[in-house]
Amino acid sequence: MEIQATKTQLKLSPCNNTRLANLCGNLDEHIHHIEKRLHVEISNRGDIFYISGEDEKISQAKKVLEYLYTQTKNNKNLKPEQVHLAVQQIKADQYQTDEGKTGTSSKLPHNIATPNGMITLRNLNQKEYIHNIFNREINFGIGPAGTGKTYLAVAAAVAALEQQRELLENKEKRLKEKADYQFRCANSIYQLSYFYSQI
């Protein structure tokens, strides 16, 4: 069954030609990237953008454009990497919404806690990658450069080491408390024994 493509209109405000040019990129490279990643067609006349495609993809494209336009307020030179990350984040947010509807959100991790902060997993592939690292002994990460294979693997290792260190510290603390308690009990018994021996 063929999915019917629809067309919608998005008006970005306030209208600012410098920010709009920054949003679109050199020769509309940012727009082309969004079109390619989300399978939509985008055209604009000034601050009015026309988006064609499936309803879900149109919704994602609108969110990406709105988000990136807010970024142009303080960012004078929007980079392709930022556009890529924005698309990834919107798709990840959509995936999390779908997970909530199907009740599968608890099966995959969304973050990695490290001593230097929280690392947010951006898409389904990264979540499955980290899930497998934590639950399988051997994993192979295959993919293009810059997708986070090494970075996330190291982050997962750091998180595991930190968790292990906390477990050892807690165990050592419990052993020390137990030893202190046993020493106090033995000392109390000795004092009582000495006291009764003097009677």
C-alpha cells in the first residue's frame, strides 16, 4: 500500500535573513542534509518553509528546523555536524515516545553515568550497542566513523569500573564497620570479665 505524501507549511519567527541563511547553510547544504536523513522535500520563501513527505517525517523535520533556528540566535555559523546531531536527537526523541507507547522503554538504556557526567544515547543503534556491551561478553561494533563506537565503548568501560569501585568501597566500608563492631563487643566482654573478676 502506497503511503500518501502530504505537504505542510512552517513559519519561523522572528524573520531574520542572516539567521535564515545560517539555518539553510552554504548552497542549502543543511536543508539537503535534513531532506536526505528524514526523506522529505523542503523549500522555502523567506521565513516560510514548505515540507512534503509522510506525516511523521514532516513532524520531525519541523522540529529540527525550529530547533536549529533557535540555535542560530547565538550561533553565527551553524555547522553540518550540529545539523546531523539535531536530526539524530529528534529521531531519538520520537523513538523514546514510540517506546513509551509500546511499553519497551525499560529494555534499553538511555544514558551512561560516568564520573564526569551523564552521556545521552542519541539513537536506537547506540542504545542497542550499549545494551549488548553490558549484557554480553563479546561485542563487535561496525559502522562509519563518527558514530560513537569507540567513545561509547570507553564510556561504558569507565561506567563499569566506577560501579565496581563503588561496590568495593561499600564492601570495604561494611567490613570495617563489622570489624569495629566486633572490636567494641570484644572490648566490652573483656571489661565485664575484668569487672567480675574483681568482685
